[in-house]
Amino acid sequence: MTESVLDYMTRLGRAAREASRVIGRAGTAQKNRALLAAANALDAARAELAAANEQDLTAGRANGLEPALLERLELTPARIDGMITGLRQVAALPDPVGAIRDMSFRPSGIQVGKMRVPLGVIGIIYESRPNVTIDAASLCLKSGNATILRGGSEAIHSNRAIAACIQRGLAEAGLPPAVVQVVETTDRAAVGALIAMPEHVDVIVPRGGRGLIERISRDARVPVIKHLDGICHVYVGEHADLAKAERIAFNAKTYRYGICGAMETLLVDQSVAQDFLPSMAARFREKGVELRGCERTRAIIDAVAATEDDWSTEYLAPILSVRVVDGLDQAIEHINRYGSHHTDSIVSEHLADTRRFVAEVDSASVMINTPTCFADGFEYGLGAEIGISTDKLHARGPVGLEGLTCEKYIVVGDGQLRGQATV
Amino acid sequence: MTESVLDYMTRLGRAAREASRVIGRAGTAQKNRALLAAANALDAARAELAAANEQDLTAGRANGLEPALLERLELTPARIDGMITGLRQVAALPDPVGAIRDMSFRPSGIQVGKMRVPLGVIGIIYESRPNVTIDAASLCLKSGNATILRGGSEAIHSNRAIAACIQRGLAEAGLPPAVVQVVETTDRAAVGALIAMPEHVDVIVPRGGRGLIERISRDARVPVIKHLDGICHVYVGEHADLAKAERIAFNAKTYRYGICGAMETLLVDQSVAQDFLPSMAARFREKGVELRGCERTRAIIDAVAATEDDWSTEYLAPILSVRVVDGLDQAIEHINRYGSHHTDSIVSEHLADTRRFVAEVDSASVMINTPTCFADGFEYGLGAEIGISTDKLHARGPVGLEGLTCEKYIVVGDGQLRGQATV
């Protein structure tokens, strides 16, 4: 192209801002029509999608892409089914836009409340998975936002083919094409431009590895909704039901090693360690999970010696660090110090202990008698998620449609004036 | 001091993070005790406060500080009364911390809801007014946060004297001194350090002029809750009650010229301009408000010719720009384009027009038949405000106690496991 990347991105930004006004006031039925039409378009375009994906896979193989990345890049028929189902699920979700709450009269006679509205323009930056294109576009559209999608360059043909289906959906519903725009250039400067135009973009949601997210957070001139590590803990308390604790801890680690809600450190109260650890360790060992323990742990069970680094490592693998703690205070302190404020759980039948754990553990999700792997938008009832935020401001924890909106004040009067008796 | 500014600020940050755990779990009664004891300490320290303030004023005069700044710096007896009343008002507000909502069961058997919790550590950066020290400290304390306060160097003695009273309050309530810390150095590098330690500070609230806020937003490595311009509009619609419209527009401009909710641009529907403008203009002229109009305005009333810049200027002065618009669409477009997304009002008796205005104007507060100068935490029923946010994420509009907190998920189960039938 002859225009510079900056000019190109500015053009996308302007078009997105304009389109955001249209999608922001679109009714629920019109938005659902676009989502369902896009689902049908995907279903009708399976051959094109496969061909485009094959181009990316061929290029990826030629460029020596790692097998794990190639696997993520692949648009299998099952993944296409998943995208279609996802679109239909998002269409079926309640529309958060326009909800009004807490309208109440003030002594001055004005009535004040809040209304939920779209954020405006959302920039999504993601890596290889092309199905993120559909996830992100559908959630942003349903929540009344315009989106600019910047996928990985290795998925560019797949993303274009998917975007074409979304465009068919928008057109059928009479919505402007700029409601969902896919960045067509693979130039990395496009990302730098996207995260530095607050006049056109209201928030950036990066989805990918820690490196990507740190880089974007550092350079962004726009707010970022981000997910960093998931260093999740299960604390088996003094008053835990130990059989229940064993099932919970096992599930928290082994449900899936690679998810951010997987337990990485098991904290065991010293009063139950002797009773709890041997059987727990046997079960993990049978499953092939490597245990790394503190000194007190290693006095009870066989385990590799844990180093200081282990307490702040997200393994995403069949490895678990285990620490015996003095009691609830030390458990909370450990979690707040070494954890990533993602998801942490206490196993206990003691009401006061669970209340303190919930109040004092500074994490996006705090749990009682439940494995940390439940941290998920679907499990929480959000219907879908665009990610899990480890930030405290705006959206914390799994982010669904509500996290892509904000609330503004609405004030209704009938000629009341400030600083004067009412008219 | 022999330690570097960076080391000093890091020490403050660490102490604040530790203190945030204590204040975060403090009960409502203990927090109120600290607030009321601080109020009594202020009342008992009037002589010390006056002496400290006199030091600042003398230095200010010697340094040739502008009269307006000297005025803001002054701690008159009435302002000390105001601080004492403010502390007692904040003590009387409901405590937002710990509120749990929307606990509901999911098909898996887990129960999911949200709990309101403090943000953690809040850094406040402000300019000359020493009473901000009390406003900010009291709101942060009540909402369970630790605070680091960085006031203007010209108010350092006053701020120290006020901080000493807060310390007496904290001590009487048995709370650690680091719950509220005042930066003791006037070195400007302290600000740079404060806004760049995400491990110790969760959010920055700058209060001051546009220059300060832009600088901080640009350099911060921590989220910022900020207030930029207040370019507020009143749109007199086709179906306005013109007598009501005149009262509203007059109040919106003249209640106080210097507040961010003051109207800066009056938009008048072309269908009513001929009937509305002459009497409105006469009233503004009598009050000494300079009018700057578009061409269509100047065809009806005497006014200086408005330039393109006028539409995006926050006068904070007895100056008003006036534009005749074609209708509701153009009014909304003008506001979204030239406004600052702060507060905008429609005057109309037409339901559909007011509904569209409320939905489509992209501002923190949208109003119907009410002057924009009502944009204020007290008028909205928040009890107090730490500022008015023009951001969209997290807090939008007047920010009270709730804006200094966030919500985390709480999940309660009884041994349910993910991906398996419940136990």
C-alpha cells in the first residue's frame, strides 16, 4: 500500500469511531440479526475457510512455526462448528446496553440514576488462534462496540476469510462494515499505532502471552484490560474436610494444566499436614505431577526442594509447589505476596476462617471449598468471556459483555435549578 | 535527607501496601473512630494550623505567588470548619466495603457473586488547596484504602499540620500511621516515582489543572482516574418549553462560572431560535456574559463571531458560545465531536427526543430539563466526591466512595469439581 501504516490505522480508527455511533444505538434485534447471519455465512463458507487456513498452515510450516503454534492456527471442522455455536450463543445472551438502574430522587427534585452504555471502540490484539476473531467480534458487537482486530500475522488469511463472513452478517443486518475491522497489514507498526490513538480507541484488550501483554501495557496510551499470570492457590485449612480437600486440590491441578485457573501452589495448614499430605501426594504422583515442597513438606512426603522462585512461578504444567503454613494468617500473607491476584481458594468448614479468607485475599476470584479451575466466564454464568482480567480497575476476573460496557449518569428534572428553591 | 527520592518513595509505597491490608479489613466503627478523632484533632489544633498556614502564605508572598493561588492556599477558620464538617460527613456515609451482591447458583452447584473491596493503595497528587488533604484522606480511609498524598510544595507546612491531625485520629483508633502518608519532600521527582510503582500503588488520582493531569496521564505506569475538561452543553430542542429552557440555560452558565459543570456552549434548535434567543441573550447580557455566536445566531442576536476554537474551549468565565443547529441529530453530533464527554443536557418535552439524547450523547452525565451545573457528587447523593472522572473505564462522572473500591468474584461450593458430576 502507498499510505503509511500510521495513516492506514488512523483511517481505521476514524471509521471505527463513526461506526461506534451506529452500533451503539442499534437495537438488540438488529445486532442479533448480524450475529446469526454471520454464523450462517461461516457455515456456508467452510470451503473458503479451509482454503485460507491451508495457506496460513503452509506458510507456517515453511517458516518453521512450532508444532504447538501450528496446532493453534488450525481451523478444524470442529473449530468452525465452535465459532458458529459461539455466535449463536452470544446472540442468545441478554443485551446489556441501555439498562437503567437506581433512579432515585434527590432533595433538589432531580432524579439521578445510571445507564449502561457501550465503551465505544475496542482494539483487540491477539496471537495465532483465528477463532478469537469471532469470539472478540461477537462480544464487542453484542455490547454495542465497534472493534478493530489485530490478529497474528501467521493467521492473516484465515482471519480475512472469517472477517468476510462477519461482513456478510453486518451487511444483512444493515450495519456499516466498519463495526468490525480486521487490520489488513502485518506490519508490526500497526500495533503501535492502534494502542496510541485515544481519540479513536477507548480500550485495548490484548490476548496472548505475557511478553505481548507486558509490551502493550507499557506502551499503550489507551486503557488496557489485561490478563497477566494465573498463580492460583488452594489453602487446606485447619478445619478442612480432608477428603473433600483432596478432591478439590486434585481437580484444581489436573482438570487442565494449561489454563490460568489451574492451581500452581498448594498451601497446607501445619495442623493437618501430617494427615493430609501422604495420601494427596500419592494421588498426584500416580497422575505424574511433580511435587516441589518446602522443608516442612519434605519432612512428611517425598518432594523436590522448592526454591523461592517456585512460589511465584506459573507452571502451566504437571508441576505443583507445596508449602506447609502456620495457619490462616500465613496462608493469606503468602497468597497476597506471591500470587498473581487471579483466583485462590480455601478448603475449610470453619465459618470465621472462610469469611476472613474471602475478605482478605486480594484476588479477582476468591473461593470456598471449590477448585480454582472454576475461574471461567461460562462457569460464572457470563455466557462468554473475552478474557480474565487481573487488573483491579473496571473489570476484574472473567470479562463478559458487561466488562465491555460502562455506566453513565442520567439526570432527569423538570426545570429544577441549582442553588435555588425548586421552580 | 541522605536517602534518594526514589528510595524514600519506595519506602512509603511499601509501608502503604502493608497498611492497606490493615485498613482493608478494619471494621466500619474503627474507621469512623479515626475520622471523628481526626476531626476533633483539627478542632483542637486551630492555632497550629494557622501558624503553619502563615508560613506557607509568607513564603508564597515572598515567591510572588499569584493572588488567586494565595487565596486557594489560605486556611481560613471557615475552611477549617469545612474540613471538620467534611470528616464528620464521611464518617456518617455508609461503608461500601464488604457488600456482597448477586450470589446465585450455577448448574455446576457452585454459587457465584461479587464482593466490594478497597482498591488498595491510592496516590493523590494535587496542587495548592490544603483542604484536599482532608477530603482525599477521609474518602480513601472510609473506603478501606491506604493513601499517599502529594500536595503542592507551596502548601507543605499546612499539609504537614493537617497530616499530624490525621495521625492523631489514626492512633486513637489503633490504626497504623502508614494508612495516610504525606510526601514530606517537595522534590518533583517524588511525583515521578509515585506514578511509576504499580507494585505499591494501585491507582493515581490527580487533582489540578490540565497541565498536571496530562503530564501524569502520559507518564503514569499505574491506572489514573482523571478529570480533563468540562465543555458542557445545553441543547434547547424543538419541543422545549422556552421559559423553562431560559431558566435552565441561565442557571447552567451563571450558577458558578468556574466549575467544570458550567455550560460553555448553548445549542439552539433552528425551529425555536427566533423565539428563544432574543430574550435569552438579553438576560445573559444583563448579567455581563459575553456571547459568541455562529452565523445563524448572529442573524438573530448581537454576538461576537464564534471561531472553530470556541466550540472546544472551556471558558470557566462569563463567556458563552451559541450555535443554532438543524435539529437533534446535529446537536448530538456537535456534542460528541466538540464536547469533553463530561455533562450535557437537553431541554425538551418530547419523550422520543429525550430518549435519543440520553442514549446517544457519549458523556459521563446526560441530563434532561436540568442545568449541567448539577454535575456534582453531593447533588447526586454520593455524600462526597474525590473528583469527576471524564474517563469511561472504572469510574465515570462524580467519584465517591464506590469509585475508590472495586468488586471481586466470590465463589462458594461444597466440594463441586469442574468437568465432573457434582460430588
